[in-house]
Amino acid sequence: MSSRRSRGTTRITDEQIAELVSKLQQLLPELRNHRSNKASASKVLQETCNYVRSLHKEVDDLSDRLSRLLSTIDDDSPQASIIRSLIN
Amino acid sequence: MNHYVPDFETDEDYLLPDSSSLKRHKKSTMGDDDIMELLWQNGQVVMHNQNQRSVTNKKPETTSSREIRSGNIEDETTPCNLFMQEDEMVSWLHYPTDDNNLDMYLHNNDIIYQGLPSSSASVIIPATSSQPPPPPEAVAVAVPSPRPPIPPSKRVEEEPVQPKFANFLHFSRPNKLNVAGGSGSGNGSGSAPGTVKATPAVTQSTVVESNDRPANEPPQSRASRVTDSNALVSGANVGFRGSLMSSFGAAGASSGGREPETYDLSASSSPGTGGSGASASVEPQKPPTVTEDRKRKGVDIDDTECYSEDAEFEYHNAKKQKHGSTSAKRTRAAEVHNLSERRRRDRINEKMKALQELIPRCNKSDKASMLDEAIEYLKQLQMQVQMMSMGYNMVPMMFPGVQRYMPAMAPMGMGMGMEHVGMNRPMVPYPPVLPGSAMPNHAAAAAHLGQRFPVPRFQMAQMPMMGPTSSQTANPQDPMMNPFPMQNGNQPRGPFADPYQQYIGLPQTHMLQPQNQTGMPAATSKPSSSKDVRNPEHHPTS
């Protein structure tokens, strides 16, 4: 985002913020409703935090499952390498 | 915190090169993070957070700027600075505060303040997103003479101290005041509506900043608010505030008690040219445009929240009507507006901070860039989760037992874009089935996306799908997806990674394009570029 400097302070227009917030809103599964302009910034931010946390949890969960799966298969198999690639 | 002392001295020196004899500084610790130092110089209080010493006193004017900074990140994110007139400081000097009061004051208000860029010769009162600092306090400060210093009560509702502010402007210096005064006096009583009308979403910060704004009331209300939050530094302020607060009562929005005062003051303020203006002009230096931008542009989405508090406004308005003073009513409404606006801003900033903590390696203090990063990170996370879940589901399918999928997947050459990605695993020595139609490798895509955030490199291409039937059309489909579409026989080209494409974005398209198979049969016959190594060996058809 471009921010103009004014008097030594970074000037971020509200429009920029609004645009970012709407972009963010589009990514959120819950708020991606047809009337996308109705969510307030606060709500969007809150939903984003929640969503990020849930995604983190999901990633952890999937990692666990993949590693468990990895232990069950032959390490030389391509599947194993794939799984390893999936696990960060 | 005490170690600041030596620094302080140095600051002192550079802060007031021309300072008069009156120099006194106090140091108080505010909260956990901030150490506020009060520096009296030349009859003015200059307070600055020890972390931000440099900010104070940019100009070696007679008065030093007084800055109150909270240590939070909101400094940058919400550049709402409230500037107090120097005059105000002069008046404050009349009421030296004792440490107790000051500390109390500071502690109470530390959250209110935001770091502000130093304003030259003006008191900066960062009242922005911090919790709604009681505006009246600021105003209280402004009106020093009549009130003895009193320990500041924490937050007074913003209700209006404006009139007091006006009074105090009398003392203020003409230069600064005039600016504000002109605007203030001009609007005097009628200004209230100005702000209110300007933008319902006016944020507190904007109001304060707009010193030039013709609409007084916001300045008045804001000034009071601003000053409240900021001013506190001086003992006089404290005392003043205390008195104001007490007069206004603890009741949050008790307009009743205040109104009379407000009205009285407003009456007096009018004549006091710019008294209110000055108050409003808390930040003479702040470009009005900034605040105006905030006000005008006022995030639309914020409006909804703003309006949710209409009920509150109405309540206040009703009260005002009692007194039959339109301007006062408007002022009150504006104040309430500001208050709610401020609260809203605070909420948002809180959430921004929380989000910032969730995002790894986010070192941006800038709101916009932080949101940018958040968006990017969210996309990456989504992609990552999607890939992992797909992998988790597909791997079981990859076992040799799944015969019918094998051939179908065979074409998914391992070479699929593997070369494009800096794979960290040795490629599985499978025949690269994909003749030339290396499908945009997910791994590659992931790699691109994962530049910042770790995303699992998909080595899907290596899937053991390759089989002797490399001749099959190398459908550059995502191996994971293959099994399903393949059931139809010819591997449907299928939208390669359509689900991914939307996430992958443009940068990856270039990878996809060239890889597109010209035609299945043709593809098979042509050794894939990247798989050349293996083609001759394994590719029966080549």
C-alpha cells in the first residue's frame, strides 16, 4: 500500500484501509456474502484472527495425521516423499 | 526505567537549548512500558516518553512541545495527534503538580496517549485510538486559572469541557490561538453541528487535529478530549481535570451535569476568540486534511458501528434539548459521536494488534502494510491447508494396489515442474511421464507462494503414477486429482489445479502455459523438456 508521508507521519488513507479490509473479507469464508460491504472493520479483523487460528490448528492437525501416515508406509516410497513434502 | 535519568539529562540539553531558567523535569513511570518524563522547560511542560525523547522539542522555541506517548504501536497506525496549544502550557504552569498527582495522572492516562510525532512547539495530545480519554480533562487543563490542580480523574466523558477550553485559550498565545480561534470563534456556538455533520464516522483523532476546521464543536469536544488525554502532564492540567471531572461527575455520559457548564462556557468561549478554536486546534500543525480525510473518508464499514450508537446520541440530544441550545446540543452530539468513534477505533486497533501477533514475521507497524501481509498470509495458509488435506487423502490412493488409478496417473510425470521448484528432495526415479506437458506443478506454485511462508513443496509430480503407460496422455492434472477424473478413461485434461489457480495467482501462470499440452498424443511422443533425462529411459513411447 502506498502511504504518503505528511509532516513526517505516514499517512494512510481510510480508503486504503477499507480496501484492504474488504479484500480480507473476501477471503473469509464466513463473511464472503453477497453483500460484502456490510462487515465492519472490527468484525473483519476479528474473523480474520479466528480464521487464522483455525487454519493453524488445521495445519497442525493435518501434519500430525500425515506424519502418522508416513510412519505406516515404506519410507522409500514416493508416497513417503510426498508426505514429507507436505509436512513442513 | 531509572536508567533513563542520565539520558534525560542529555535530552534536556538538547531539548531546550534556549530554555529559560525554569527547568524542571519529572520522571514518572507510566504503566509497564512507558516511562514518561515530564520536563518543564521555560515554563512549559515537555513530557516525552523515554523511548521517544527525540521527538520532543523539535524546535527550540521558547516552549517545548509536550508529547505524550504511549508506547504502543498505535503511534504509527493511527496518526492522530492532538496538539495542545502552547498557551495551554503556559496556563498550566500556574499550577504545578506534585508528583503524586502527576503520577496518578500519567498512570491513568497512559493508555490514552499515543505516540505522536513531535510537533513543533505544540503540545501533542495523542488521544487517538487509545481509550476514550476524557476530553473534558483536556479542557480542564486549558482553563487553568480558576481551577486548582487536582489529581486527574481518569476519564471524563467527553462531554464537554469545551467551553473551558475556550477560556483557557485566552491565555494562549496569539499565533496559535488565532488559527484555532478564528475557526473556533467563528463557529462558536454553532460549530457543533459542523463536525457532526461532517462525517458521522469522524474519528476522534480527526477532530482534534482539525484545528482549522470551522466546525467548532468538534474541536471543542475533541480538544477537550484530546487535552484530557494528553494534557495530563502538567499538574495544572491534572488539577483542572480533576475539577472538571468532578464537576462532570463520574457518570459516563452524564450530560446533565455537564451541560450547564458547557453552555456557560460556550457562551464565554464565543467571545474568547478562538478560545475554543485553540482548544480544538490542539494540533495546529496537524494538517487538517489528514483529519478531514479521516472524517470524510471514514471507513464506510465503520459507519455501521458508528450508527449503532445512535441511541446514545439521541439520548444526549434529548438532554440537550432540555436546555434548548442548539449549538450545545450539537456539540454534545458531536462529543458523543467522537466518543463512540474513539471507542470504535480502539477496538479496531486492538484487533489489529492481535492479528499482527498471529502473522509470523510481521514486523510492520503500518496498518495498511500489515493488512496486506495478513491477506497474503491468509491466502498461503489456505493453500497450505488445501494441499495438505489433498495429500492426506490422495496418498492412500497412490499405493500400487490402486491399479486403475495408476495408469491414469502415470502421465503425471514426476518431472512435472519439479525442476521448476527447488525441491529439497531427490526426485523419485520414476519415468517422467508427462511429455512436455508438464503441468504446472503444484510444488512450483507452492514454492512461489511459499517464498515467505513455508508451504509444503509438492512433489506430487513424483507420485508413483508413472507407469509404463506413459503414453497415456500426460494429462497434466494434478496427480491428486487425477484418480477421479480419470475414471472416465482418457484423462480429462481437467482444469489443472483450478482450485489452486485461484490461489496461485498470476505469477504461476507462466508456468502453466508453456506446460499445457498441445495434445495428448503429441505430448506423449515428445519428450518433455524437463523430463528428458528420464524419457529415453523410461518412456516407452518416446
